[in-house]
Amino acid sequence: MDDIALPKLMWALFVLLVLSGLFSLAETAMMACNRYRLRAAAQQGERGALLAQQLLANPDQLLGVILLGNNLINAAAATLTSIITIQLFGDGKLALGLGTLIVTFLILVISEITPKVIGATYADWLTPRVAFLLTPLLKLLSPIVWFINLFVNGLLKLACLKQTSEGEQHLSPEELRVMVLESGGMIPSGHRAILLNLFELGDITMEDVMTPRGQIEALDIAVPMDRLRQQLATAYHTRLPVFDGDLNNVLGVLHQRRVVAALTAGELEIEDIRALLSKPYYIPASTSIYSQLEHFRENRQRIAMVVDEYGEVVGLVTLEDIVEEIIGKFTTSMPGAVPVLNWSDAGQVLVDGGVALRELNRSLGLNLPLDGPKTLNGLILEHFEDIPESDVSVKIAGVAMEVVQTQDRMVKSVRLFKPETEVAPI
């Protein structure tokens, strides 16, 4: 090589460094790309994405061809640097040492750090494109790569390590949840909220979403018929539980549509109501809403009475309650429904004691505990272990609360004060 002009040698060195950088860029891009976005592009028929998937399915071969090319080029660049150094400064130890430092610096800047930063930054765009270059190169060098991988696989077996192919990778529910949270503008906020709610279906029970016993709209056939007709005429719900004297003695569920004609004509009697009742459907309070959604579908039911471990009726749940837990509230005209909760300009909000803690956390961005009582009243009573007087204040989970009114052995209304530092809602 002494006969080759020095400028040509320098140009050759530069080309080698650039080629080495291309291999480094390809390695980083292929390893850092979004595999699921790549899979979606491949399913849409993009040729580059299909080739990239095939390469990633065999990471030993992919890394083998990339590192083979990269190391061969780096070795050639080091040799060429030595030749250039000898031509410029002679073959002294100091000159060769200086040449080694120079080529190391050039490889780091031109062939390693810069291309790898580019590859990591634009991985999804670069991966389908570099796949067009790596695929034919892998076919060309496959015998060499296969030979090298014999030793690689042997070392892996000695270390008791097993390769994981691209097709064997799975995301856990928590990883999927993080992906949805970090999707940003890729998924509309309403869709993102529904997806996040789906991840929690297995953790939410009937006790969390049911209408409590004291708020159930039901018919007592033990009352006079005139009063019963008035209740039917003014009832908000289309399906009403019917009981005899005590809510634990539910006779069945009455569909309002079945009694409209008789009620209008004033001919409705107790026996007519009994004849129109459908069999009551009971579920345990500990049932998850995901399981109950399946049970509703299998049993063709829309309403169920929720019972505790002693068989006592503690609430009522409908199919709409479960749907609302997934997609958000959509019934706004129901009497007694929880109004939309928002902090005032003074950082306060007055809420009913019977409001669900989940609703408070969701609407106000709080982090009130959900592993015990399900309502604000229950949380306060558990904290005091007594029924507090009005104007008593307490701080729970970083939220200051003032009891405004107590009535009938429960806290009726509470004023909440916005925490100085908001916490992420549960």
C-alpha cells in the first residue's frame, strides 16, 4: 500500500468509518424499534416491515451479520490508520500509539455514538429501510454467520440461557396499561379512558358499583294499593324490585311496560302485580364486574340484587351500572344522581356523604383508599369509629374534610378541601 497516494487512503478510511456507522445505525434501529407498530405495518402489507419482522424473528442471525460487517470494517479501518500513520510519521511507537488514539476517536464519533443516536431517535422510520439492505447481506454471508452462531449457541447452552424469539414476546396487563397511558395524542382521550377502565374490570366488585340498599327504588306490596299505584306512576326506573314488607324478601322484578295499560285504566291489583313478576336474580357482593358482565350475558339478565355473606340484600346492580363503569356516566337525569364534581375557585367542594369514593377519586383527582369502605360516609365513620358531630374536621389520605351535616346516624354532607399537591387518581 506504500504506492497508494495518501489522499486515497484517507478517503478509503472515511468510507470505512461511514460503512461501520451504517452497521451501528442499523443495529440500534432494529433493536429499538416499536415491535408492535412494526407488526401493524407488516399486517398492512408494507414490504420493509415484513422483511424487518423476518430479521427480528432470528436475532442471532441479525446480530451476527451486523457485528460481522461492523467488526471487519473496524479492523480494516484500524489497519488503514496504521498505514497512514507510518506514511506520515514513520513506524515509531509514539506515532503508532497516536494513530491508535485517533482511529479510536474517529470510530467512536463517526461509527458508533452518532449513528446509534440517530438510529435510536428515528428507529421506527429507519427499520423498514435498513431491512432492505440487511436481508440480501444476510443471505450472502449466511454460511459465515451460521458458523459463528455455532459457537454462540454453544456458549449460551453452557450458560443455561435460552433465546427468546420475536413471536414469543408478550406484554403483561400492566405493560399494556403503560402503553395506553403513554399513547398521548395517538389515542383520543375518551378512548384512552375506556381502555384504562377495561384494565380494572377484574379488580372492581359489585360493592363498588351497586346502588346501596338505602337508595334502591323498589315497590312494597304490603302498602295500600292507592299508594302502590302512585309509586308506579312516579317511578323513574323501568324495572323495579318488588318486596313484601322487607327488602330481604324480594318477590321478583316488575317491568313497568307490563303494567302501563292496567295502571292507566285503574284496574291494577296486587295479584296482577304478582303475576307479572320475573324471578329475582341474586349475586354476591364480592363478584367482579367483569365476571358479572359475563353472567348477565349468559343468564340474559339486566338487573340483580346484591347480597352479602349472610344473604342480606345490600344493594342493586344493573347492566347499565357496569357499562357506565367502562365508558363513563351517561345517565344525567336520574333524581338523586351524583352531580358533576369540580373544585371551586377557593379549592373547596361540598359533596354528599353517600358518594362513592371511586367517583371522588375520578372526578377530583384524589387518592382516597378503596380497600375498605366504599363511600365517603363509611370512610369518615371508620376513621372516627363513631358518628361525628357537625363542624368536625379530619384529614384522610392528604385530603382535609369538614363534616357539614349528620343525620340519621350517617354523615349527610362533607366539605372537601383541595390538597396543596394533587395526587394521581386511582
